[in-house]
Amino acid sequence: MNNKGILIIISGPSGAGKGTVVEELKKDTNYMLSISATTRAPRKNETDGVHYFFKTAEEFEKMIDDKKLLEYASFCGNYYGTPVDYVNEKIENNKEVILEIEVQGALQVKKIYPDAVLIFLTPPSMGELRKRLEGRATETPEKIKMRLDRATEEFGIIDKYDYIVINDSVENAVENIKCIVKAEKMKAYRNLNLKSVLKGDILNA
Ligand code: 5GP
């Protein structure tokens, strides 16, 4: 089998439950999560270098200038971006690398890595999304509105994604994502090295 990892992009509106699903996937040591840089202020439970690399706008713009980011986007007034070195190193070492990023960034990555697998995680309904956002109480009502508006925009481009996974329960969503990755790893074009190995076996038989 091919020994390169797969780049898995998980997008979806705020409140879709991406964080919880990704935490569950990370329990499997084959999956690594890329830690993004952002100019957003840390939430109460967030630690620098664990949840994000928290940066000032100047620091972030220097990362852009120094070509340290694989992609970046502006989301609800803040920059978010993926540090490039980590992703390349893990993929070369046969790890599945998860990027939990919004849609603009996801489309940028797909252009650079056409083999990346784009998964859109969605809650069962918009009503459920609003309930989850209000329930977690990490944002002000204005910020919640911005995020819901942004969610509507994001739903508009889900046809650019390879898969849609409904997060009706974390367990189901994780199982479905693992199924997708398993099937992706068996795609013929990812395993063309087997052609010469099998041919060699036939000749030696
Ligand atoms: P939050 O502020 O809720 O942590 O994240 C807001 C949005 O930014 C989410 O949709 C999240 O997936 C996205 N995001 C987080 N990191 C990155 C990144 O490195 N690049 C891009 N393009 N989006 C990101």
C-alpha cells in the first residue's frame, strides 16, 4: 500500500460539532490534527499551542509574507491559517492529517493538494445549529448572528466538497469519517505502486 498519509479537511458551520468529532478522531493515533494560527482572542478554555497559535495581526501577516502558511482566510473579522511545515512532515510519515478549517481555506488547499479529501460536517438542521451555538455561550449574540449568516454562505458551496457527513451523533459522524478515509486509502490512484509489485510477483511465480 502507498505509505503517504491523507490530508483530510473537515469544514462545517460553527456549532456543527467539528471540535468534538475531531477530538474523538484524534484518539486514534493514526490521525493528527494540524494546529492553526489565528488572530482571534483565546476563549476561556483555550491554550496557546494546543488549540491555536494565537497571533497578533502583525505576526500573522509576517507568517503570510514569509510563506509559512499553506492557506489562510478571514472569518468573522479574524485571520485563520494552517502552518505548512507540520502538514508536510506528517503526511510524508504516513499519518492522516486533519485540517479543521472553513470553506475558503479548504478550497485553497484542494488546489494545492488535489488528493485532499474534503468533508463537510453539518448538524441535522439550521434550528439545531442555532441551538448549539446559543447553548455553548462562547460568543455574543452579534457574533452568533455573524456565524449563522456565515453558515448560510458555507452551505451554498457544499457541492465543492467530496463528502457530506451529518453530525446527528458524534459516534456516527466519527464512524462515517473513518469509513471515508478507509475507502479513500484503497483508491486505485493512491496505490499505483502496487502495480509494479504485483507484476514482479507474477513474473517471479
Ligand atoms: P473558531 O473561532 O470557532 O475556533 O473557528 C472559526 C472558523 O475558522 C471555523 O470554521 C474553523 O474551522 C475555521 N478555522 C480554524 N482554523 C483555520 C485555519 O487554519 N484556516 C482556515 N481557513 N479556517 C480555519
